Amino acid sequence: MNVLAVGCHPDDLEIGCGGTLAKLASQGHEITMVHVANGNKGHKIIPPAELAEIREQEAKKAGSLIGAEVISLNRPDLMVKSDQDELISLLAGVIRRVRPDFIITHPPEDYMKDHMEVSRAVFDASFAATVPHYEADGGHPAAAKVAPIYYMDTLAGVGFLPTEYVDISDFIEVKIQMNDSHQSQIKWLYEHDGIDFLDFVRTVSKFRGLQCGKAYAEGFKQCQAWPRLTTERLLP
Amino acid sequence: MNVLAVGCHPDDLEIGCGGTLAKLASQGHEITMVHVANGNKGHKIIPPAELAEIREQEAKKAGSLIGAEVISLNRPDLMVKSDQDELISLLAGVIRRVRPDFIITHPPEDYMKDHMEVSRAVFDASFAATVPHYEADGGHPAAAKVAPIYYMDTLAGVGFLPTEYVDISDFIEVKIQMNDSHQSQIKWLYEHDGIDFLDFVRTVSKFRGLQCGKAYAEGFKQCQAWPRLTTERLLP
Amino acid sequence: MNVLAVGCHPDDLEIGCGGTLAKLASQGHEITMVHVANGNKGHKIIPPAELAEIREQEAKKAGSLIGAEVISLNRPDLMVKSDQDELISLLAGVIRRVRPDFIITHPPEDYMKDHMEVSRAVFDASFAATVPHYEADGGHPAAAKVAPIYYMDTLAGVGFLPTEYVDISDFIEVKIQMNDSHQSQIKWLYEHDGIDFLDFVRTVSKFRGLQCGKAYAEGFKQCQAWPRLTTERLLP
Amino acid sequence: MNVLAVGCHPDDLEIGCGGTLAKLASQGHEITMVHVANGNKGHKIIPPAELAEIREQEAKKAGSLIGAEVISLNRPDLMVKSDQDELISLLAGVIRRVRPDFIITHPPEDYMKDHMEVSRAVFDASFAATVPHYEADGGHPAAAKVAPIYYMDTLAGVGFLPTEYVDISDFIEVKIQMNDSHQSQIKWLYEHDGIDFLDFVRTVSKFRGLQCGKAYAEGFKQCQAWPRLTTERLLP
Amino acid sequence: MNVLAVGCHPDDLEIGCGGTLAKLASQGHEITMVHVANGNKGHKIIPPAELAEIREQEAKKAGSLIGAEVISLNRPDLMVKSDQDELISLLAGVIRRVRPDFIITHPPEDYMKDHMEVSRAVFDASFAATVPHYEADGGHPAAAKVAPIYYMDTLAGVGFLPTEYVDISDFIEVKIQMNDSHQSQIKWLYEHDGIDFLDFVRTVSKFRGLQCGKAYAEGFKQCQAWPRLTTERLLP
Amino acid sequence: MNVLAVGCHPDDLEIGCGGTLAKLASQGHEITMVHVANGNKGHKIIPPAELAEIREQEAKKAGSLIGAEVISLNRPDLMVKSDQDELISLLAGVIRRVRPDFIITHPPEDYMKDHMEVSRAVFDASFAATVPHYEADGGHPAAAKVAPIYYMDTLAGVGFLPTEYVDISDFIEVKIQMNDSHQSQIKWLYEHDGIDFLDFVRTVSKFRGLQCGKAYAEGFKQCQAWPRLTTERLLP
């Protein structure tokens, strides 16, 4: 399968579904990781332009650990807007090129606006991508079907009740490594919010594991919208 | 009564509440059917400008079957935005002219963004229409009251639990004819999504009928917002 | 229509739907008011047996104000159990005799167990009443249809979001009088919970009125279960 | 796998998950169909004892169409009580013997009490079955694990939003035949509720199919309780 | 503590949390009241520019009753858009200056769009305010923490189930006075919607009081989003 | 304050609110820990009667760590029934004696029936305890008020979204010790469900801590029923 994962900041996919992506990759599926924001404001001292470059490299490093293609849509932090035609066009372009069997992204409600905007943009763009007369970035032909969407966990699992779980017990260390690639963010989260990022990620995965009887897991909810419903499980 | 129905694409009202509108019309109420999008991208081959014209005619034909006035706000497909002042002004203008006793539109959550934007735009415009100093398209005086809103079914009923039902058993054939007017869409849905449109519409109406003990029915939920709540049933 | 209202204690219907019953009665409908518990423990000093008799008279007085038949199922307070065959049989017997067009009762979740048990018992008994081979108290033939149920407000409206409102502006004084008939309870609620009962009742009715734009109102939710759904409004 | 399906009346499984059971059987899984109530009151004329026998035969006939074992727990209609130790013991006994990989049963909320009691009894018994010192009917050793539960659709889909769908397009005719085995019930539902049973069943399956893009489907929700959550799809 | 309350129109805070703000002020906390819209369209005759000035004075008068600072962001009515960078910058600027220990604002769903936009804007701006490289109006340094948010009641309490209550029994008269300062609005609500504003406000406060056993109260829900969750009560 | 915590099995309180109880105790509050079931079936080899005694000792040891009184209502496992008058009488008797300022117990939905029955029994008994003419075990006079109830977490947090959090960072080691007192259960959970109990408990507490920004926390929801709502936080 082709799997498209669209996160907001360069490390959000690693936090929310890194283990699932690693597992999918290990099974031979093609993984494309998109981050919509460039993460340029995620630091106290490093200036935005420089930080965007650093984070781009961190994201590529994380993706390379599982052989995923990594794409940045390069929106400045706090400026992700699902109502902007350009963003939808960029996303639809990626979708037309990747032709995903399913998509993973943020849930519609999360801890900050940019995440929520990404969720809505993915919902919109993945529909638009199937409309022949819609012109999307890149000039690819329309996608054949409206892809199913799985919403990954919110940050710290607040307000999120998963209905599907993925066992990532064999992929927790890869997931941690993927997250460890984001050194600038590890430091920033520690400074901005006082949290130990890698321990945070491990604990949430362990908690989701407890819920479904595995050592480590990630939780998801499927987007309940026609015609995205499926009669088979697409998650690994 | 004056009844205003606002759908997204030229066939959405026929799918969601065609039977209810036919029933209301048969009872002597004035029906105004508005479609916000012109449906210009709803085909694989017919180019947008031509398609918009075709669909406009299809919509008028459908409306004529029940003696309804049909209005197009002529927004291009995938470009319906409730945040645009112009759209709200156009809608508020229609509301000020029609002075509806109640409004039917899409629910806030549905299978694609344009539908959801229409729902929000109707919510906003029907409030704005009552504010004297708000200037709306058409120059009509402010509406006297904030109209109650009934949300019609989602496409295929996904995620929708009606709290009110309308018996359309005597109007199912008119409803089917109204939908049959949309020949371009019938073909497009078949090509784009592989579905038999008229059978689809009939099946959903039959299912909603099963739920309330009628041959055919349509399901609705009332918008729960002050001062739109009522102490009588407005649906037929 | 025949309207059956089933409350838990002798004053619960007066609190939750007294205005609606008064309105229905004024329109010529037949009203039957059932209280399941005899209210025998609703006082600090008056002993249970004596109190049950007092409250029975209070209930009859309240019902007489609107010409309603008043029936007590005479269960001791804190002993209402929907799982008891006898209670279901008694209730089904009343339903078979009254043959209600619809029923009003407590919602499934309320502030104390007896209320919740009444709600469940009504749900069960009104189904059982339609089953020919089910033997119910009183020997009446099976009811012809499973009656729609409207759930009235919880006490103080906690946790309750009405979807239907009844304008009781012309019946608020009758409602207050009906409640005023329950002198023992007025005193007990004041002593047990420190509340001014009549003011309490008036305030909740006024609040529900504010919500739907009337001077006074009562809020309801329809029981969403097959085959109880309707295509017309039964509430007045 | 061993699949245990527990319905209330002799035809409930056929209505709610007949296609899914047929599909599972066709894939070589062992199917056990349990009906808790004997359906003895499901008729206007045929007396209970006779009807129970008729329906037992109908159930066996339906089960035989897919090679399923059929078990009756033989509770009289309207007398299913999840609080009865005997019922839990019987159910736990079946579970210990069958050792299901998963269970299908009614959802906790449905259109009548017996259905809801079955749902609760299955939830309880499937836990009790795993407790070594719990003594269940039949003398089998404790089950090794608390089985995952899938809740099937409510009657007519009222109040039910599936999160998982099973494509039964290739099994709709078998499903109809299974339901057609219940001739006494087909007549009773027609007389009691005025509905064409087989058309009813087909319509709901077709509607659920529309929702997930298949000709026919059945909808389910997984019971979200520890330790029943899974990391793989068990439904076919 | 520093408490920031952000309402939409010049009287919304007085309606929704006037008693709570008065109580906080009486306890020595610093209160800042922001209204985002200038209320310029809230009248039938007084022209917008003049009305905006009148309402600014009314708001200042109301705030002065409890010693609160009053700030207007001066957006025209019906033009509040959470997607506008300028609005977020203004709000973030206020937040950086005030450095609130917690924020009170409208809930995400309310009776009109401007209210809902304010809620979203506050959610977004209070996050943005903590990001060092985000440039906000006023040039203040980034806020140290993402402030907890309490959502106040909707208008008339429609669709709102509080999870926290504040006893305002000792502050109901101050609350009424604060509302009484909005003379233009009192008249407008009477003309536009036919409601007695002060009685309306008092009744809702009395109803919320009934729910929690106090003479008068206000209801709130905490915004459930990381990292805004708290382990202590911040409301008075 | 007097704090009453009512769990189902001898270790459930330690799992769900051990840290909160330890914190309350450290602040000088009187803690009473009740377990309704005696835990007699919680083992594969140790026979029920013997196990009940062992677990009673384990519970007492756990309670002694924080100076709490420990009471067993001694119901056999899998036999907890909220509909039994005797159980309600026992619980009401405890409540009348302890006169709790608030109660902590299981939420109404949890992973097994006995837990859910305890929740309902506590809800019922704490109301009954305030009714003067209700006769409860022990002969104590009626309680003066219906105590507020806080629902603690479900097992593994499945299906539970806390609205209030208690910081237990300083009490996590005491909590672990309290749980470590239940040696029989630690072994049984390992054998029955394959889980490392102490690690399980620590992980859930750490996860709840992540959600509210503390090292360790416990999550709760307040029972939303009149007259239990409060205008102050009772949790520590």
C-alpha cells in the first residue's frame, strides 16, 4: 500500500504514529511523511529561518530511519490555515502524486490550532484531489478514490478515545529514535513546557499499550465520513 | 409558510429533503430552493462553465416539479467559504427577501467541506439578516426574526441520528423525479463513486421510513441555538 | 388523545410536566397520572404509613385541578425496581387500560434511583403491554401499538438538554397550584434540601421558557427507539 | 476461529449479523449461535409452549444453512434478566465450552429490554467465564481470556452509528434465507408491527452497504472495555 | 491572580460571568475585561459609529463597578474572524501584557458566529502568546505559560452543561448593575428579541444556582486541552 | 473532611485513587476505605474462603499505610448487585456513620460488572442515607446531606476522560506501596491477564500526570446529579 501521513510540525507524526509508520514500512509499504508547518517558531533563541532549516533536516533524518519520503509544505508556524486555497492545492497535489490507500493525520480537535487546521485541510484536500476539474499543484491527474483517514492521538491523549489500536511493541525503539532526531524540539519542549520529550512519547505509547494488552501501542479513530468507510482494517 | 431550503450543490436538496419540500409545496407553502455552489466541477469531461449551465437548468427543472423558486448563488465547486463576507451578504439578502418561517440546510458535519461551509453560512447569514444595520445584498429591510433551522441528513446518513422524521410516502416518486432531473450528476456519481444515484436516494428514504414506521421518510435534527428553538413542529 | 404520564413520587409529574398536562387537558385530551412510589419516606416526622395516605390525597387534589385520573402503584419509597415482574405487570395493566397515544415519564438518567427505575419500567412495560401472550394486571387485551415516550426534565434540569419545548405560559399558575397541592413535600424539600419548592418549580419553567422564547415552558426529549418514533408532534 | 453469537430471540442474530456469520462460516470458522429467549410470546394466536418449539426449529433451520451450532437458553420472552445468576452461569458455561475468539451480541441500548439484558449478560458472563473459581453451568474449565465483543446493529438501526462494517454482498441471499426460516416471526412482525420482515432486513443491509460503498453490509461497534481491546480486526 | 475575561460584545461578559468577575475582584484579583466586537450594529436606530461609542462607555461603566480594566478590540459586529492574523495579534498582545493566570471566554458553540469566533481566537491567541518568535501587538515578551481557559455559559444556557459552578449569591446585585450599565443593549434586546434583559440575566443565574444549591450561580466548563489542564480550582 | 472511598475489590481504590487518598490523609482528613467485594475469586489456586481472608489482610495493610479505616462489605466476587436491599442498607449504614464530605467510587461504566454495580450502589445508598425513614444497617441517624461523588478512573483508563486531576507526585511511592500490599492480586493479575501490576499502576498515574503537567496524577469526573453539585473543589 501507499500510506500518506500528514502532520503539522516536523515531529508530530513521530509522536503520534511513528511506530505505526515504522511497522508499515517494515511490511514493505511505501510511506510518505508530510509536515505542513516548517516549525520555524519552535525555539526561544534560534531564529525562525535557521530553525526551519534545522528542523527540515531533523525531519528527513527521522524519515530516513524507516525509509520514508519526507515532504515539507513549508508553512510558517501559527500560520496554517485550511481555508487557504494554496494549502489545499499543495496537499491535493501530494495526494494525487502519492495516491494513498489511506491517510493518517491529526484529529479535528487537538491542543493547538495549527494541528486542527491540518486535520481539516487533509479532509478537504483528499476530497478535492478526486475531482477531475479541480486544479491542484503539480499537475497530476485526479486521484481515483477518496482515501480513508485515520486520526492519530492528540498530544498527551487529552480528550481522545481511540477505537483502533496498533501494536508497536517491536517498533518502540525505532519510534524513540525517530523522535530523538528532533533535537531542537526536544530542547524546546523542555524549555517551553518543561517536559522530557522522549519519556513523554514512551509513556503515552506504553499507556496505549496497557489499554490493548500490548507492551506499546498507538491509538487511532477512523474518520466517519462517506465514502471513506471501509470493510477491512488498513492499519497494520 | 415561507420555507427556505439551502443546499450546497444543485442536487443536494433533492437528495436530502426533496420529499419534505414536495410535501410542503403540496400543502400550499411557498418553497425557495437555493444552491450555493454551481456544481461546475461535478463531471469528468464536461468543462466547468458548460456544466454550471447544465446544472442550473437541471436544478430549475427539479424545482419546477414542485413549483419552487430556484436560486443559484453561483459559487464554484470547492470554493464555498462561510468566512467570506460576500457569501453571507448574498445569503442574508435571500433571507431578507424570502422571510422564511424556517430554513432547511446541511448539518454542520457532512461528507465534504462545501456542505459544511453552507451549513455554517446559513447559520451566520440567518442571524445577520435580522440585524438592522447589517447591509446585505438586495437592499431588503432586516428580517423580523432569527429563523429556526432544520438540518437534513448527511450523505448516506453517515454519522447522523435524526430526532425528527417527515413521512414522505406520498411524495417519494416526486422526490425521485426531482433527483432524476439531475442527469449530469446521476452520471457523474456513477463514474466518480460507482453508485446508482436514484436507487441510493430511494434506499436512504426507505431506511429512514423503516425507522419511523412509514414507507418512506426523511430525517432531520433541529439546530439547538437560541433564539431558534420552537414550541411547535414546523416540519410537515 | 389519551395521554399517560408516569412519575415516580406523587409530585414528580407536577414538577416536570404539570403545565404540559394542564395544557393537554384544556385541549380536551384524557390525562392519566400515575405515580409509582407512594412517597411514604418523604418526611422527617410523619411516619411512612400516614405520609403515604397524605400524599395520595395531595396527588388526587393536584390531578383534580386538571381533571386527570390519578393512580398510585403504591411502591414504598426507595423500593422501586424495574426488574420486578409485578411492577411491570401493574404498569402494563394501566397501559392496556388507558391505551395511551403517548407517554410522558422520567428520563433514564436523573438525580435518584427511583426516578431512573420508573423510566426503565415504563420503557419495558409499554412494550410488554403490546405482546398478546404477556399477562398483565387487570386482564385487559394487549395494546395495539408501542407508545411513543417523551422524557421530561430532570430535577433542576441537571444534565438535561431538551430537544422539544412546550409553551406553558397560559398554564404556569395551574402548574404552581398543582405543585402547591403537595404541602407535605413542600415542607420536606425545604427541610431536607433547603429549597423553596414553588419558587424552584417556577424558576425552572421560566428558564426553559427563556430558552425557547416563551414566558414559561417545559422541556422534553423523545425516546429514540423503534417503533416509537413519530412523524408528527404529539406534545401540545 | 471460534465465533460465538448471542442474540435475544431466535431471529435476532439473523437480522443483525446473519451475513457476517455466513461469511465467517464460509471462511471455515466455527460458528455457535445462541438465543437467550425462546421467543414463546412472539405471536398472537399460537400459544407460548407451542410457539417456543416452532421457533426452536426455525432457529435450527436457519443455523443449518451456514453449518452453525444453535443453542437455546430457553428463557421465556420478557423474562430475560442479566441480574439472574442462573442466566450468567448458563452463558458462561457456553463460553467456557465454545472458547470464542470473539463474541457478537446486541448493543447495550436497543429497542426492547430483553435485547439490552442479553447484551449486559454477555458482557458479564464472558468475564465471569475467565475466573477459575467461578462455577458455571457445564463444568468446563475457565476460559483463558476475556473475549472481545462486537455489538451488532439495533433494530432498524435507530440510535446506532457503526464504527466497523462487514461486506456481506456475497452473503445477502443466505442472510435472507436465514431470516426466511423464521416463518412464525415473519407473520408476527407483519401483524404486530405491520412490517415486511424480509424487505426490512434487506433494506437495512443495503443501507449499511451504501454507507461503506458495498452492495450490502452489516454495521458493528466494538465494546470498549479492558481487556477486550484488540490490535487486529476480528470481523471478516 | 490576573484574570482575563474575553467576551464578544460589550455586554457578554456581564451576562455570562459578571458575578464571577465581581467575586474575583472582591478577593483582590486583577480583572481585565476585553470585548472583541464594538457592538456597533446592536441597535435599530442609533447609527453604528455613534453606537460603538455609547457602548464603549457602557462597558467602561460596567467594568468600573468592580474595578476592572476594560479593553475594546473594536471589531465591527458580524465581522469577528478568528482566522484573521490581526485579531490574533491583538489578543495575544493583551495576553502578553496581562499575563493571566486563567482566561474566561465564550464556549466554542454558542448562539451566533461572533461569539464562537471569539472563543476560537482566544484559544489560538493564548497559545501563540507563549511562542517567543511569534510577534504580537504591543511588543511585550512571550507569556510564560499557556493559560487555562474556562468557557462561560451560552446565551440562555442552550446546549450547555456546566461542570463547574461559581456561587455568586453575594454578587448578584453587582452583576445586575453591571448589566444595567448597558442601557442601549437592554433596549435593543427588548426590541430585537422581545426580552427583558435584566430579568433574563437574573433568571439564568438563579437557575444555575438551583442546580448547585445556591441562591445564584454561574456555570462553566474547562477547556480540555493540553497543557491547560490544572490540578487546582482557579474559579473563585 | 471525612472522605469515603468505596471500591469494588480490595485493591481497586489503591489502583484508582490511592495517591489522592494518601494526599488527603497527609492533609489531616479522615479516610475510610470500603471494599464491597471480598475478592474471594481473584486467584487460580488459593480457594475462595482462604483468599478472602488473605485479601482482607492485604487491604488492611494498604489502608494502614495512610492511616485509613478499612471496611469490607464482604460480598463474594461476581455477586455484587446494586439492586439488593441488603447491600444498599450496608452502604447507607457506613455513610451514616462516616458522614462523608464527599465520596470517591468507580464510574458507572467500567471494565467489569461488579465495578459498575458498586458505582450504582454508592449513588443509591448515598441518597437513601439522607432519608430519615429509611432504615439502614447500624442504626445511625440519617445523614444531613447527599454527598458529592467523584468517579475515579476506569481500569487502564479505557473510555474515561477526566475533567479533574489530582497531583499525586509526592505520593506516588506511597501509592505503589499500597498496591504492593496486594501480593495475591499482583500475582493473579499477572497470571490471569499477563500484566505487571505495579508497573501498570505507575504508568497510568504517569500518563494522567502528563495530561495535566505533573509527574504523577489521578483523574476524576464529578457525578453530575442534583443536589450533589458543588461550588468548590473538594479533591485535594
